[in-house]
Amino acid sequence: MSARILVVDDLAPNLNLFQVKLAAEYYDVLTARSGIEALEIAATEQLDLILMDAMMPGMNGFEACRRLKANPETWHIPVIMVTALEETKDRIRGLEAGADDFITKPIDDFNLMTRVKSLLRLKMVTDQLLSHTGHTLGNSRPVIEQIDRKSGRILIVEDHKRRAEKLAEPLTAHEVTIASDPVKAIQAGKGSFDLIIVSLVSDNFDGLRVCASLRFNAESRETPILVVDDPENQDRLVRAYDIGVNDSVLRPVETQELGARVGTQLRRKFYADSLRENFNENLEMVVADTLTGLGNRRYFDRGIEPLIDALNGSARTPFTIILFDIDHFKRVNDILGHDMGDHILKEVAARLVTNMRAIDIVSRYGGEEFMIAMPDTLEADGYAAADRIRDMIAGTPIYVDGEALTITLSAGVAQARPKEQIRDVQKRADTALYKAKHAGRNQVMRFEILEAA
């Protein structure tokens, strides 16, 4: 089941436009023609995001958003307010009403999808955090609001003094550090920053290179990155997202827009940190793999029990398993020694857990095998995720004592089926992995495709 998005607009052409754009990205789209209708749908449907037009007859988008955020059952749903390009006051009203972000008309496809994906990631981590509070949805809001009140440590990487100061001006609630030297910025990024803002229009350094260095460094790869660029440089922005940046703002930078983007990224970071702390506090309740820090086989088997229940419940929510195996690992141990093998296992584990979603269950299942369960995921989507990670690991050397080693993975992917035992889906994933190994390694196989053949 894909993310479910509600589009609210009183004009049918606008509804159809959003519906076509979002459906093309495989989102499940619902529509409403008024604020009242939007509230009724939100009360009865499970929604992941709401796109709300600001100006509608009757109850406008601001009032509808205010009521959504005041309702104990719907306050957690992200709202993107759709405003007119020239109406800055509408954006301020939207944020005051509780909107999480906004986009302006005319709608730009790239900006729309960037905003949607960013807030869907936030919703995913929010849901995961709420499930760990031990409270109901209605009374867990204080837990979230306590985290939201935290101030963050923000690093701005920009060599133009005035531009850097303009970025820092609306962020006075946070601790801001400005770095003009890219080398020093990359070193500083290894510290305990909660967000890094990188200028792609700086005069004396390549902002994309800075982003790549930050993203591939173990100490900073989980830190959110927000980039600043000119609107005409869309190709450069696409490359930035390929590198792994989390969000972007376009010049001239508006105070409200920057605040909304920064707020979203900090909330996601703080929620993920809280989840990680919760996991560490409960680590003794599961059996962890002491080498990699991941959960082991027992942890994995326990973790997927709720997924099996959801699959066999009324919603039939799917999940998919990926079984990764390091290619020629025995040869690595024999030639380089077990210490080097352990280093490689830890690095592969770190890359796996970093590049999967917060809700995915990542474990070292034994030896050089890693098992991942992806909730709410069809086999084709699991295959795409597995192949992306396979390509990333094969294309990024692992450094051992200054020597670059190219490590590859093979993977098998299988989707769980209702009423079956977990060992059955694991066996199918293992069969697909065997086929991938037999076909030459460094590739991913889907059991569904093998079965069809």
C-alpha cells in the first residue's frame, strides 16, 4: 500500500492536476472540494499527508488546517498549504495555522515532489516514534511537543559573509555556526550538528562536493543536509538529491520558507534520535550482534511478528524481505585476515542501516548475511531498494588501512504471503539469493520473477 494523500481544492481542474501528478508517482490519492469535506475524510481515513488549498469558499484552508491540528486524532498528519505566489502573508497565516510546509502556484513538479517526499519521510518517523511512546495517538502529543521544543545545532557552509548572515538571521532559536572554508566545514560536519545548510552558489568551492563528502563520511552521513541554490539550476538540484541531500530552498530565500524547511528536518532528526535512544535503552531486551551493533536473528524474528499480524489482518498490509550476502567473503577472510573481515562487516552494516528507512528492520542474520524486512512494501519496491543499495556499495570503496577495497553484495528479494510461515518467505528470498550468486554475483534477484519464469 502506497502513501495516502488527500488533496483539498474547490476547483476541479486543480484537483485533477494534483491527482495526475501524484498518481504518476504511485501515491494513493483522495480528493475533497471543501475544508469541511477534508475534515470528514481525515476523521475516517488513514492519511499520510494533506495538500490544502489556502483560499476556498466557506471554510478556507487556514481554518481547516487549524482544526486538523487541534484534533487529537489528526494533529500528526503533515499539511502542505498551497498558496498564491505573491501572497507572503498567506504563507505566514498557513504556518500560524499549523501547516508544516507550503508550495506556491503555479505548481512546479520538482518542488511539489520534493515537499511531498520530505514530509512523508517525517510522517514515517513520527508514526514509528508514536508507536514507541506507549501512549495512544490522542495523548501522545505532549511527548512529541517536548521533542519539538528542542533547539538544534546548525552548520551553515557559505563563503559569502552577507549571504551566510541572511541565512542565519531567521534561525536565532538555534545554535548556528558559519563555515566559509569547505575543508573546515567537512571536518566540522563530523561533530554533533543536527542540520547542515550548504550553499550551492558559493564563489570558491563546489557545494555538491561538500555534500558528497558529508554524506559518505560515517560521522555525518545521518545528519540532514539542506542546500540553497538558484531556481534555474534544476539539474544541479537533481544531482544534489542523487547525492543524498534531504531538502532544498531556492533563492531569493524567504524567512518563512527557510524556517519551515529547517523545522521539518530538525523534527525528523530529533524523532530519529529519540527512536535510537529508545532502541539503545531496550537493547538488553533483544539479542544484538556485538560486532555490527545490528539486531541478530532473534531480534529480526521478533521484529517481524507485527508485520505478519498486519499482513494477515483486514488491511492485508504487505511486507517484503531482502537477504543480502557479501560476495567472496571467505576469500576476504582467508587473504586479509579476520580483523579485516570484521571491519568490512561493520562497514557494510553501517551502510545498510543508513540507507534503509527508519521503519525497516535491519539485522545481521548470520556470518556475512544480512536480513532486512521492509514494512508496507511490495516485492518490486523491495527489489528497487535492494538494487540501489547494491549499486551504492559496489561503487563506494571500503578503506582498510588506507587501501581501497571494492566489496559487492548479492541479494534475494521475496514478498510475504498471507497465512504462510515466516520461514517460507525467508526460503524464497534465499532461493532468489542463490540464483543471484549463480548468475555471477553483484546483482539482485526477485523470487516473483524467478517463479514466473
